[in-house]
Amino acid sequence: MKWMVPVAVMGMISVHSVQAQQEPLFEWVPPARSGVTFKNTIKETARNNALTYENIYNGGGVAIGDINNDGLDDIYLIANAGSNKLYLNVDNFKFKDITSSAGVACSTGWKTGVSMVDINADGLLDIYVCRSGKENIEDRRNHFFINQGNLTFVDKAKEMNLDDPSYSTQAAFFDYDKDGDLDVYLLATNVKVIRDLEFKDARTTVHPYAGDKLFRNDNGHFVDVTAKAGILSNALGFGLGIAVSDINKDGWPDLYISNDYIEPDYLYINNGDGTFADKLPEYLRHISHFSMGVDVSDINNDEWPDIYTLDMLPEDNYRQKLLYGPDNYEHYALSVKEGFYHQYMRNMLHLSNGNGTFSEIGQFSGISNTDWSWAPLFADYDNDGWKDLFVTNGYFRDYTQRDFLKYKGDYYFKKAIAGEKPDTLELATMMSSTPLHNYMFRNNGDLTFSDQSFAWGFERKTFSNGAAFGDLDNDGDLDLVVNNQNESAFLYKNVLRDKNPTASFLGIKLKGAKGNTFGIGSKVFVYAGNRSQYFEQSPVRGYQSSVATTLHVGLGNEKKIDSVRVEWPSGKVSLLKDIAVDQILSVEENDGVKHQVVAEKLNPVFAVSEPLVPYSHRQFPINDFKRQPLLSTMKSNCGPAIATADVNGDGLVDVFVSGSEVLPGKLFVQSKEGRFHESLSFPSSQNDARTEVDAIFFDADNDNDQDLYVVSGGYHDYAAKDPVFQDRIYFNDGQGNFTRRPDALPAIHTSKSCARAADFDLDGDVDLFLGGRVVPGRYPVAPPSYLLLNDGHGHFSKMDDAALPSLVNAGMITDAIWLDLNSDRFPDLIAVGEFMPVKVFLNKEGKKFEEDAGAFVDGPQMGLWSKLAAGDFDHDGDVDLIAGNHGLNSQFRASDSEMLELTYADFDKNGSIDPILTNFIQHQSYPVAGRDELLDQVYSLRKKFTSYASYAPAKLGMLFSETEIGQASVLRANELRTVLLENVNGKFVKHALPPQAQFAPIGAIEVLDYNDDGKLDVLLAGNESAMRIRLGAIDANYGQLFQGDGQNHFNYIPQRLAGLSLTGDVKSLKWITVNGQKYLLAGINNKEIVTYKKTN
């Protein structure tokens, strides 16, 4: 049957080199034509340079707004040093400099961010300017220029108590207490470098200048309520970005604060009583490490705000290798333990699940790597109804260049030895300077973005910081203003409507009442055709900047808008219907009606239940990267497995949960009341604990009850052949009493992943397949796998290796399934694994197994496969498969032409295996490992790569000779998506599952019919938290439910409707019935067994 589900877009991290040739969407308007000649000039001096003031190149902001209410948006630009500029929009991209006459030059001090806001409710936009730097206290005081209505302004910051001398970055005005006027959050960043040993004290000490502040508006006088409101105000914040949004949609404005360096970002949830609570760990699984600017916007039109933060991970391989330091997993783990949370150096897109959780999908979406970036701005730049993304980019000095950092350390050391004062200016100017282009991403409407930077006119390389958008010429599309360093500001005219007048739009001007004339904090819903769009009026966006207050709605080819709904902060609601496109719509709060916004009533499929099985899995902490520095992910985080059966013949399902080296596995027997009690007679003990990775019930001795087989595996500090890997079998007496019989199994001392039972020789008893997982310390050498023959009495022996030549070392197997593929009654074996194709082993009458994937699998489907599940998903009478894979939410990409490859050998002849993983970046294959990790593993390469610059361009052929590479083994992957393998006339044909299925590696699959419609559904869970630091955790899967229609179509059920919120690395799922009620059990590594109850 034909597959109909959209396939997620591949190749999403670096695509600008293949952009289609087309006329640019944006046209750069030269300063001589526009009159905007402003330049933010930064002069390096002995007192102010990158080594004496790290924030010197953080740049300045932009504000766009109509200061004289003539219908044309004007521009205010920040100069860090020198005079700011105010440009009056004359018309047709002609601007007049009125800075001097307006009185807003602000020529002293170090300026940073700017906000336009009508603070005194007179209908005129005022201008608030932040100052920072290593200046004296008076030169740090912020300015509040109040609009006099005649193109002049008066600074009234002092009398309003907003001339704060903090190291201010930006100010966001919003009505946090919903009393009708605008309060202000003042974001600050420290100018002092704080060392590791100072972190603890700095974090717990309120700093009068480096900490953020919240001011409440009391009739035009602003009162500092920072401590009372629960706002952190310590010296460790280093705040760079602020976004105001009702994140949880409870009617109260919340705050996202992005912090540079070690301090985690803050997600302040408004409690509605004048206080806030930082609930970031409850909402987000991980965050950017060096967070820069932030924007909050609904990127997928589901009417929920999503969060995007910028960081410093480059797109190209050379800069990645040149600027990224060594991984230090112990330091990372200690930081997490100390409360600094999970942070990784890349941009993060947190997609709202609508239930208080967010899935971080920046890598899946293709917007994770934009180098040293500052301002993210989501808006519909091509009027197609989807919000696109603009990102400013560049830092004037390559401050984190690893070779320079080493040179700097040596320089300071030599000067100290010589008793000389270091010349920081000389040293700072030795740093390289690399201009970068800004990024523009088009929203594809499927949770992915395509890089249109060059195609849309952003190929110029520069050092850009603040940016803002607005329709400067009122032609129905959004233009951009960008503040650069040491170069004139950029004005970009959007020519979309010039070339395509049918690209419809709607502008919305909000006219609020009382103290909030521009309706800040209002929510706007636009319905046209079959699409809704959601906006929040929050002009402070991106980085140090403020965008136009007229909301812009792209409408594609729509010719009419069904309705516009505005929810004002006051509780009033305005509803307008049958609206014409291509106009500016004014909506007045006074015309709205008081209306209680009713929370959406949901009846989710699942609800969290009291735990049925009282067991908590415990994992012994270990760092596999110490043993093999080139691993991309740890291999020790195994289990728990969950196995179910009626062990005592009472008709009730019982549960076994596998154990670890810390805690043994346990059997839980169900009572008639539906409670599960630990079987105290089950023969397990703490002294016998080991890593148990799988467990299955089956009748091993043909006595008509369920016996238990438990598989041992893991990596840890185990030897390649270790007695701890010996599996165990427990024989049932029919009453649920088990006896372990070590003599029933052959001695097998290798790490395994799974056991799969079938009578493969058709002699009337159940035999076993054991999948080999990994050779500890020698990854990725293929471990042995085994077939065990049952003598009919529960004694097992290994099948001769000669009968299964290609199966013995088939690969790093993760899962397998028995199916009779050729209708000869003998079950055949399908096996998958890490860096393996989907393998098929044909059963030759139980005497021999021959590999023959080509006849049964369409194409070599090589992946990082993790799980298999079977079901007839299209009701055609045969068995189809769901194959779990790594997914697309990582730095890895794989295709037939650009494969992920793992080349391995003992290259330096020291007795250890050296696994070199290579990945394509911008259509070239490079080693994934940084220089530090590579040299830790292959010591002999230290002489070849004496610097980071020498290693940065290296491909595999530069690491080793052609002969060495030719003699090495190579594993490949050309498919990373989780897929359906549809059985089409005996051959499995691949179809990708929906985009959400690609959010994380799959650790467990459950096939079920949750709605009892006779059509099979699929539940996917997983995540991988133990990745290398430079790769970061992949944990965007909260347990995903896909509803099947019986024709191979699967519809993702949103998390808020599914009701699932599984966190952690899920390793097993079981769908059981207890007293007529259906439950879902989830086994999560190093956590308790989680129980969900089906609600309907």
C-alpha cells in the first residue's frame, strides 16, 4: 500500500550551498540612498579590549517604531561608544537624522539595549536606553527619553527611578501584575570574569549592579521589587536575552532569560500573585550553554509559544574544530550536580508540547548551528503563513580560538616569570577576526527550516548584533534593520510584494486602554482558510532590540480572513469577522467585551497513575569515555527491561523488572485486588546483581508454565569475556515459585542485548536467539551472537558456529524478531543493530541459517537501529515491522550518497581499538571527534596535529595512510530515521514515520490498539542522555502515540492529548490489563517504573 505520511526533510544543518538560484527576497539599501549612515565603531585600546572587557564586542541594539504617529516606522540605533542615532522615516526608504534636535544622542557611557514603549500612556512611543561597561556609576545610569509629541524627548529616568546604574543589557516592559500599567524587567550582565572557584559564592550573593532587577510601576514611579518577586539577582547571571510570553497560557506573562557562561537560563513562571518561580528544569530538558539572544514565537501554528535560544556552534567543520574545546564529562556531571543543569553549546529550539513540557528539536529543525550568533527573530518574511527565522551573526575577535587561548596562557606565564606587565592590547589584536554572514531560514511548515541566507540576499559577511523588523515602507512585507560593528548599519528592503502582490498580509495595530496603549501582552489569533496563527504583542525581541508594534500576519494566497480574536491583558476580548486582506487593521480594547477565557478542556488518552510496580532502577555512575575516548555515546546505560506473564496460573498478569549491578531484578505478583507484591521467594540477591538488559517469559521445559530467561550485558569496566555476562534462567513450578538452574545454560561470557524465543527447529520445544551487543573496551568490534537449542527439558546448548557463519559476528545487535518469511513453516530471523543493515537470516529447516537480506529488504537499510516491533498495520494479512532508529535530532546526517561511517582498527598498534566516526558537513566527510579526544585515543597523532588549526581541516585521509585505512574495518549508516517496514509481497519496503518519531533515539516500541478501533497504533519512547558533551543529550521524546488508520498512515497524537510525559531514557514499555483497566508501564534507566492509566 502507498505511504501517505510526510517524510521529514533530510540534510538540515548545512544546506545553503545548494540553495536554488533565484532573485533575492531582500535588497540591501545603501546608506547613501537611505540616509542611515550610522556606524557602531569600536576602538580597541589598552583599557578596553577583548582581554580587559569581554563584552566589548557584544554590540548594540535597534528599535523600530513610529515615534510621531505619521504611519511610518522610525529607527533608533545604539552606539556602544559615541552617539546613538534616531532616524525619522521620510518615505520610500529615505530617513532623516534628527538625533541632535530630538535630544536622544546619549553620547557618553557604554550603551547596549534599547526599547520603545509608551510608558506614560499618551499614545507616543518613548525610548529607554540601557548602559553598561566598565564605566563609573554615573555613566552607567540608564536613560528614559519621554516623547514630547514634537519630535523632541526629555530624559526622565531619574524621576521615574529607572536611571539604574546596573550593567544593563536590555529592558522589557510588560504588565506582570495585570494592574493596567507597564512594569519593567531590567536584564544585566556582569563585566567581571568569574572563575570556577567563585561560582558558588557568586550564585548565592545579590549583586547591586550585575544582577537582574524587576521594577513595579506605581503611578509612574518604579519600585524595585526584585527580591519580593522571587527574581534572582546574583553576579553569575550574565544575561544577554529576554523574552516575555505567557509560556503556560494561564493568562499571566512569564519570562525567559538567556544567560551566557555557566549560569543556566531562567524560565520565570508568573504565579499570579506578584511573584515568579524559576521552573526551567520542569519545562526544559536541556538548554544552550552560552545563551545569547532569545525569541519566543509559535513556529508550528499550534497556538502555543515555542522558545529559541542562540549559542556559538559553527556550521562549518573548520570553525567547529578550531573554536571548540575538549569535552570534560566529569566536569559536566559535577556542574549538573551543583545545580548548573544540562547545558550544551548549540542553538536550542524548544517546541511546546502544550502540557508544560518542551521538546528540544533545534538539530532536527536545521537551526542549531549558526556560529557566534546574537539576535533571533521569528516572523513571516515571505507571507506564506509560517514564521521564518532571521539570525544575526559574528564576533569581532575569535576569542575562543583554541590555539590563541594556548598562546595567551603561555604569554601571561612568560610575562609573569619575567616580572613584566602584559600588553593586553597587543595580545588582543593578535586574535584573528572572522566576519560571518547572517542567517535567514525559511519555515517549511513541517517543523523544519531551510537555509535561504544566500538566496534571500544575506551573503554579506560582517559582525552583526542587534536587529529589528518592521514594514518600513508599508508595502505589506517585513523589512529589517541590523546593527553592525565597525560597519554601517544594514537596511534590508523586502521586495516580496513588489514581485508578488498576491502574497497576502494583514497588519494589526492594537490600541490598548489606560496605561498600556499598545496592548503589550495581548494575544492575537488569526483564522484564515484552514489555518490558525498565534501572536503575542511583545516588542522586545531577539537581542538588545525592539521591533515594530504593528503585528504582521502573512496569509499566502488567502483572500479573506475568517476572524481575528484579540485577548487583552485586562480580560477583555475583541472578535472581528470576515476581514479583508492587504490592510492595516486597528483593534481597540475599548470596543472589546469582558470575557472569561475558558481553559481548554482535555480528555487525554493517558493519565499518570499511582505506581503499580514498586521498583526503582539504579545505574552505577560510570564514564565510558574514559575507557574509549572516541565513543559518541556511553554503552553502559542499559535497562531496565520489563517482562510480563501469568506466572502462577491465576489468570492475572505478573511483572518482572530486570536489575542492574546496583540492584537485582525482581518479580512482582499481582493480587486479585490488582496490587503487585514483590515475590520474596524469587531467587535473586544483592550479591548476585549484574547488568540485566532483557528478560522474557516462555515455557522452557514444556511443563505448561512460564519460565524466565534474563539476559546479561553492558559495558562498564567489564572485561571483553567476563563471567558477569552469564545469563540466567529460572524455572517455574507452576505456582510462581522459581528455581535458578545454572547447569541449564552453556557458559557464555559476552555482552548481549536481547533474547528471542522460537521453536526454530520445529521439534516441539522453544529455542533461543541471543543477540551480541558490544565488546567492552573494543567498540565497535562485533561481539558473538548465539542460537541455543533446547533439548525439550530446558537444557540449552549452543548451535555449532558452522551452521550460522554470518550470524555469529553479525554486528552490534540491539534487537531481533522471528518471522516465517518464505512460508516454509520454519521461523526466520530478522536482526538489527548499531551500524548494521536490517539483516535477514533464512532458516534452513532448523539446521543452518543463511543471510539473505536482499531478497526480503528493499535496499541496504543501514542504520543505528535500536528496536523492532511487529504488527499487521495495513490489514493485508502479513506482518509489517516498526524499526526504531537514532532519529534526525542530532548533528549526524546519513543518506545513500553521504553516509555516516565508523572506521576502526588499532591504528597506533597499542592493542586498543581506535574507532573514527566521520560525518558529512557541507557535503564533505570529517571526523566527528575534536582534536583533544582524538589525541587522547591515538597518541601517535600528537606529532602530526600540533595545533588546532592543523587539525581543523583534517579528513580521514589526513589522519592515516591509504594503506592503514584500506586495512581498517568500516561500518556505515545510510538511514537514521525510525521507519515502517511494510511487507509488500514478502519484501520489506521502507516508509518514514512522521516527523515527531525522529525527535530522539528509540529505546522502546509498543504496538497496541489504544482506541479499540481494530487498527494497530504505535507508541514510541526512548531518548539518549549519555552522549558526548559536544553532541549533547537527545531527549525530545516524552512517549509518543501514533494512531494508525489500518492503511499504513500514522497520525501523531499531540502530547497534551496523549497525556504522556515520560522523561529520561526509556528502555521498555508494556501494555497490560489489571482488573479490566488498561495500563502502560515504562522502564526508565536509573528511575522508578512509571505507570500511566488509559482514561477512555
